[in-house]
Amino acid sequence: MWEGAAIVGILAGVLFWVDSLQARERALAAGRSACLRYGVQLLDETVQFAALRVARDEDGRLRLRRSYSFEFTDTGDNRRRGAIVMLGGKLQDMQLEPYKLQ
């Protein structure tokens, strides 16, 4: 009995880990795309996990809502912050710290 529960727990943990890696890759792709679109440079070529919670999507289904932060530069010698929110596997929101257009 305990072995079965342990196997189910381990399997659930592995599935959560794989889903988290996929969500992070989608967030990174969205960050790269936004930086390219706005003519800024994504620093460190990465996003950092910031928060996890449960939220409802447009259809009312429960999904994991993951928040990520990243840094970008508009001039090459400063760091600005950005944030990405993924709901399930889809981009829900993205914000970039204000910067001067050149």
C-alpha cells in the first residue's frame, strides 16, 4: 500500500517538474520575442521563477499560474526588469519596466 502511494507521489512530482520546465521554456521564448520586437536585449538569456499559485482560465478551469522575472537593457549599460505570467501553458501577461525610446 505504501509503495503504491510513494510511486504515485514520485510520478506526480516528475510530471510537475516536466510541466514546470515546459512553462519556463515558453516564458523564455515569450521574453526573447518581446525583447526582439521592442529592440532591447534580454540579459543573461534566462527568466527566473518568481511565484506559483492556482488560478482559473477563461473557461473557468483551474490552472497553475507561474510568474517569472527577467532583465533587459535598452542602452547596453543598464538593467531593467520585466515580468511574465504564464497561466497553464499560455502567456497571460507580460510587463516591461519603462525605458526611453531611441
